[in-house]
Amino acid sequence: MRHDRALCPNAPDLAGYYYDRAREELMEYFDAPASCALIEAIINLSMSCLICKRYSKTQIYLDLGYRKWLELGASRSQYRMDIMMRKRYLKLGLALRYNDYLNNYDSGEPCIIDDSDHNVDYNEINVLNDKILKGIKCKQDIMRFEQTRIREAYYVYHVELIKIGKQTTKLALCGASEKVLLARERSLIDWYERLPDNFVNHVESPSSAYASIERQASLLLKMEYERQWINIHKHIFKNINVNDDIHSQRAKSKIQCIKSAVAIVELAELYNEQFEWCVFQFFLTCIYQASTVFCMIALEKTGEQAQCKSMILRVMRILGVASRKYEGMPDGMARCLCEFLKNQNLHDDLECACNTYLKLKPNPIQEEKEEQKEQEQAQVQSLLQQDLLPDPQTTLANDEELRALGFDSELKELKQMLSTDN
């Protein structure tokens, strides 16, 4: 289900079967003392719910897992003293944190784990891995552990970066000034400077035995890094009630947003050439943020529309690769971008996704529009028969509201842009 839906056609049925069995078994252990095995089972159940977009259930499992994790650390001294047990304990916390961030983005619901209460330095996992590696003598064991060490380091740095982004978003929503938001750049720069060389310098023909996994981690981390630059500057760029000359901060933020959005698209194209993304990566999140930047710039009609159109078409091609394996968000996002191009008179009949990989697929957006239109017509006929036809202005307002509906809940920003007048 996570990597290739065509590989096993009945994967959802099998996953559902084992999910139900695991949930039934877990019911007997809710009141049992916390253990690593119990928390791992809870995390797996939360991941299963996340795949199926059962976000409320995901939150329940994450909350339960986090409570058990706190209980485990408070009651067992070996999770503070023994290196292997300490690492296992921290990895469970890291997995809970990562899934919580992912569920927060997908569902829009607040995180279960509060950053102010959960001040854990997961970089300790990297420190422990260095100590463990020194004690391994067998060459094959060293190679196996090195791959594990790279994967775990990737998640450590990724969670740290997302945490920086969450703090930035919180400040922006609280009405922080430009100065405060711009100060967040220092956190991003510091994070990047702490990255190990194997995550920074990904080259075309590396000699490392672990080159593939290092390059994959490097590309994903750099995409997330650029997304966080957008996160800082898009909040400033959105503010249209300020001086917009070429020397203003809004103009500078606009340039930074374009720079980071283009970088994300280029990194994603490199990634698609060599790897396949998973729904538990933030790959699509980065692509989505980049596409919102191009749409915002295009709406301004300040001369960059041709560049924005070109970049949106490149985004569609990236989504086309993802669409081969995943339903929902990739196709929904491509259709949303197609509608946007049409509304802005930028549509390209030859290159747009609607005439390439989406051509033979059912269009839920169009189907929803037709269904809404039929419902509106039926409602009008009913009101006419009852002589209860509402005021035309009210009808127009309702119609505008209906136009804003549709698509996946994840496409909120693009959806708002679609309802913007040409």
C-alpha cells in the first residue's frame, strides 16, 4: 500500500484484516505496563490509519502511544542508562513525533505532542550510533549498521527541521512582525550547517558504498529545507498592505519564495529520476508549497506569468510520476493547477496534465461540479414550484461558496486561488 498499489491488488483488504487483528489484540494491553513492543504496535496502527486518511483514529493512537512512551521513560531506568535500550526508547519517540507532524499536515488538526512540553534532543540517537559503531568488528555488520545509521540520521534531521517550521508558523499565526519572522532564518542556517557532509554534498557519481541512500536522504532534506524558507517568506509576501517597491522586504521575500520554489522543483525532478517517493515522506508537501508560490506570483500579473506557467507544468509532470502509484492528492493537485491555468488564461492544451496522463482518468472535480449543478437546478425548480425563489444576491453568494468547495482538504490554498477573479 505504501510503495506500489499495483504490486498487490488486494493490499488494502489484507492491511485491513491485519489491522483489525492487531487492534483486537491490543485491547487487552491498554491497561498493561508500558513496553517497547506495545508502543511499536500502537505506532504501526497509527501509520495504518494515516495511510487510509482516518485522521481522528490516528490521533487517538498517537495520543495513547505518547502517553505510554512517557510512562516507559519515567518507570524504567534502563532506558536512561543502557545504550541500546536508550536508543530504542528515543527511536520510538522520534517515530511518534514524525507521525504526529505528518498527521498534523494531512488533517489540519493540532499536533498531539506539544513542542513546549516535548523538548527532546533526538540528535542523541546519532551520538549513540557513533558509539555503537565503534564496538562493531565484523565488516558485514558494520555495513548493515551504517545503512541503519544513515536512515536514522535522516529522520533525526528531518524532525528537527519540521520543528523549526512549526515554530515559524506559530509565530506567523500569532501576528509576529517581519523582524521576528526574518530572525527565523538563523535557525534554518544553523540547521544546515549542522548537516553531515554526506547529506550536503550529493554528487552525480559518488564513490561511497552507501551513495544511493545518502543521495535520497540529501534530496529529501534539501527539499524540506527550501520549503521552510518559503514558510518564512510567504507570510511576508502575502502581506499586500505594505510598500511594494523593489527595495521593500515584501519584494525580497517574493524573490526568496521564487528561488526556493524553483529549487524544490529541480530537486524533485532529480529525485524522480532515481527514486520513488512514499506517502510517509514530505515529498508532496514540498511540491504543494512550491506550486502555491507560482500561483501567487501568477495572480499578481507582474510579468512573471510565463515563468510561473512553465514551472506549474513542470510540477504537473512531477505529479504525473507520483500518480502512477498513488490516488487522491497527486491527481487532485494536478487538476486544481489545471483549473488555475484556465482561470488565468495560461492553459496549454498540449502540455497540461488534463491532455496527458489525466486524460483517461475520471475527473472527480468535474463530476462534483456537474453533481452540484444538478442539485442547484433541482433546488431552483423546487423553489419555483413553491414560489419561494430566494433573492438573486443570496443565490450568487451561495454559488460563490459552492465554487470554493471540492478537491482534497489538503488543497486549501490552491482552492482559494481558484476562486480569485481573473
